[in-house]
Amino acid sequence: MIKHLQDTFTLNNGVEMPGFGLGVYKVEDGSVAEEAVRTALENGYRSIDTASFYDNEKGVGEGIKNSGIPRDDVFLTSKVWNDEQGYTSTKQAFQRSIDKLGTDYLDLYLIHWPVKDTFVETWKAMEELYREGKVRAIGVSNFHVQHLEKLFANAEIIPAVNQVEFHPHLTQEGLRAFCHQHNIQLEAWSPLKRGQLLEEDIIQTIAKKYGKSAAQVILRWDIQHDVITIPKSITKERIIANADIFDFSLTDEEMNQIDAMNQNDRSGSNPDSFD
Ligand SMILES: NC(=O)c1ccc[n+]([C@@H]2O[C@H](COP(=O)([O-])OP(=O)(O)OC[C@H]3O[C@@H](n4cnc5c(N)ncnc54)[C@H](OP(=O)(O)O)[C@@H]3O)[C@@H](O)[C@H]2O)c1
């Protein structure tokens, strides 16, 4: 389990990835994205999660540059979007992303969703980008066991990361065990279920006990499960507070109580029925 904000997990290719980062889905490009990213980095974050689909890579890149934190000290993730998938178009999409971000490499490049007919070809392009040294690690997002098995049958490189929806209403036990078994690091998207979990009684009771917020309790639960978490916020106070989770620990009983909140309930699409 990580003990500090900048602590890392060692991915299956030896690359170190911070266990905590800032997500920027639905963050407006330009000054809003620039400020959120800069604020996070100025306050100790070292990992930023964007995607071509978020349409804010330019602002994210400016935030990194203006933070004064050297590029090599920031772990930068982007993703290839569904209509960019396929061998040639993935390579073109990658180039567009790094151009907008103002960098010449990514730390992690993910297939955003398992688009049925194209994800195998997409992965071939990702493997080449990795071998060429343009990305330090490659991974997937929203891949269920069946998608991973299809990928394994066609891949030379096992994904380093699988980024999936994960929160107390969607604890992903089967997928977590499968990824663990195959040395694929799980990463949580919508860890706060986009704010929908903050009034839950169990979370509120635990939060009161520790003098922490509901968001901090949920993010701490991620960390204690060894799941990388990337809460999104554009609010300075929340960006700072969300990362202030390394001074308390949930007991086993509290972890179990939160686990038991699972409803297999998604806030986003289901990758099994997604096309
Ligand atoms: N791979 C994928 O398919 C996928 C899908 C979805 C998301 N993601 C990634 O995961 C990241 C996080 O997921 P998300 O943005 O969907 O949702 P989230 O992080 O679960 O929730 C973000 C929402 O919670 C609010 N919030 C943040 N901290 C809070 C706090 N301490 N107290 C109260 N409210 C708080 C934010 O508001 P303010 O911003 O107004 O403060 C925002 O409305 C994304 O930004 C993206 O990077 C990936």
C-alpha cells in the first residue's frame, strides 16, 4: 500500500506509476484545465489523467509547463478514443495527443474502450509506440475479462494497467482478482461516482470518526485496496483535500463495510454491452 501522495506502484514492465493522480474528464480546455493541473502539481500531485476525448490536452500541457515541475517528474496518461482506433489511426491519434500536450512522450497510453472490431489492431500500434520509446507503458481501459482474454490471444505485450469504473457501488471483485493474477494494475475511474456517494450513511459515519470528509474516506479505501485513484476536481480546496488521505487508516471492519456497499451499479457505460 502506498504511504505518501507521490508513492508509486511498480508496473509489470518496471515503470513506476503514482498511486494517486488528478483526473480531468469534463474539465474545460484552456485556463480551467491549465489551472486545475497546475494547482494539483503545485500541491504535490505527480500524475495527470487525460484523453483525446476530453478535448483538453492543450490546457493540460500548459498546466504541466506552468507548474515548473519538470516534465520527467510528472506521470502523464492519455487515451486513444473509439473513433481513432485501428492501426494507422492510433498512431496518428497518438501524435495529435502529444502535439497538443506539448511533450514528446507519454508515460501511459490507454485504449479508452474495447471497440470490438478494432482493439486488437489498436493494440499492435500501441505495442510499436512502446517499442519505439514513445510511451513508457501501455494499457487498456474498460476491459472486462473477456476483452483481456481476446487481447492476450493476439498480443505480445500484456497491458500494464486497466483503468475501470471502481467505487463502493462497483467493487469489481472478479476483474480485480483477474488483473492481480495477470500482474495488471487496476486504476479507478469515477472513484467518487461523480459525487453520488458522499451522503451515504456508512461513509459519513466513518468520515466523522476520523474527522475526514466522505471523499477522503472513499479515496483512502481505494488506496488500501491497492487501486490507483484519480479523482477529478477543478476546485482548489478539493484538489488539495482529496490528496490529504495519508494520515489515517481504515480498519479491516471499515474496509469490509464499504466493500459491502457494492451494488454492481455503474455511473458510466457497461463495457460488455458497449460497441
Ligand atoms: N477511462 C474512462 O472511460 C473514464 C471514464 C470516466 C472518468 N475517467 C477518469 O477518471 C477521472 C475521475 O472520474 P470522474 O471525473 O468521472 O468522477 P469523480 O472523480 O468520481 O468525481 C468528480 C466529481 O466530484 C466532485 N468532487 C471532487 N472532489 C470532491 C470533494 N472532495 N467533495 C465533493 N465533491 C467532489 C467534482 O466536482 P468539482 O470538479 O466541481 O470540484 C466532480 O463533480 C476522470 O476525470 C477521468 O480522468 C475515465
